[in-house]
Amino acid sequence: MVHGEDVFPELVRRLEDWFRKHGRRFPWRGTRDPFVILVTEFLLQRTRADVVERAFHSLFSRYKSPEDLASADIGELRELFSGLGLFYRAERLRNIALALVKRYGGQVPRDLESLLLLKGVGVYIASAVLNFGHGIPTPVVDRNVMRLFNRLFGLTSERRVRDLIERLYTLGDHVPLAYAFIDLGAMVCTEPPRCQSCPLDGLCGKYPPRKGEWRMLRKVVLGGRVLLREQPAK
Ligand code: SF4
């Protein structure tokens, strides 16, 4: 690292301030309902946020709980999603709701392993549910966050990024901080980076991205148990 841990408090302060002024406002960011977070994050995988935003209110006004979604008419669900290009998500999503009802009594689990045992739920979604839905401080790392921490501190291992984020969480509020990492990575520390608009300019090591070396966590389910392995990012 170019900078030591002494910059952490200032980094957190600047990030929280930047997020208050520039962070994206989505309807799911105003809730702490783990079911809403789980469904939304599932839909956000490979789907633009504005598309998910258009479906948000109609989806959650009809399906307020895992039980509602598990008993949804699949034709109705597909119809709701088809105009948004999410047609193929309908069945997978209903299966997740069915698993919540059957295995977890209609509750969204509060531990990583149980969440990862749900088909279609990976490390990112499970972490988002814990952090934003259950309020359990958990790093939420996507490729944009990896790029940010690569540039800031030269890190290429998701495990190391998560360790560092956990330390940063102790200096602030883990919910806005996690959203700030996600938004800064998506909006400012882009390819190429917009350092002139970045609140972290001056604190940042500006290490060149080593995308080919990134190792991100993937779940492997073996004999009903979940293992987490770092694998090269695709
Ligand atoms: S200063 Fe530049 S490289 Fe560093 S985090 Fe900000 S945008 Fe990224």
C-alpha cells in the first residue's frame, strides 16, 4: 500500500460524505427487508438497475413475502417480467421462494451458508442480504468494488478486500459505506477512472488494474455443504 492505515478514518469520512451527496437512490435502498433485498439483488444480476426499478413496485405490491412468491402463478409472474426482459428469471425466482418456505419456514436466513445453499444465490447476493437486509456487517464485493480496491491498495484477492472492508466498517456505518463502494466503483473509479471527480483522490495509491489477476470468491456446494473458493475472475 502507498498509504498506511492512518488514512482509513479520512477515507471513510470522505466516502460517507460523497455518498450522501452523490449516491444512487433506488427504491430497494430505502428498505431493510431481507426478502426485498434478496429478490432485487437476484434480478440485478446482469440486469440494469433502471429495468429492475421499473418492475419494483408492481412486483412487491403483489408479492410481499416468500409465501406470496412461492404460490405465485408462474404465467402471471412471467408476464410481469417479460416486458422487462426478465422472463427467464420468473421460475428461478419462484424456486428460491419455494426453498425459503420449505427449508426456512418462510424466513430469509441470517447466515451465509444457508443463503448460499439456495440455488441461484452467490456470494454477492448473500452478502448483500446480510449487510443491507439483516443489518449484519458484511462486505459486498462486485467487480467494480474489486477494481476500486485494486486501484486504492493494489489488492487482487477478494478475501483480502473483504478483510479490509471489515476494518473500514468499524470506522463508520456499514450500510452507506457498502453502497458507497459499489457506487464509486460503478460511477467514478471506472475504466478509465475519473480521478478529478473522486473523493478519494490524494488518498489513493492509483495502482494499475490487474484484472487478469483478480481472484473472486465463488461458492462450491459439495455434499450439502458450501465451500468458498477464490477463483480467477472471468
Ligand atoms: S483516485 Fe482515481 S483511481 Fe483512485 S479510487 Fe478515485 S477514481 Fe479510482
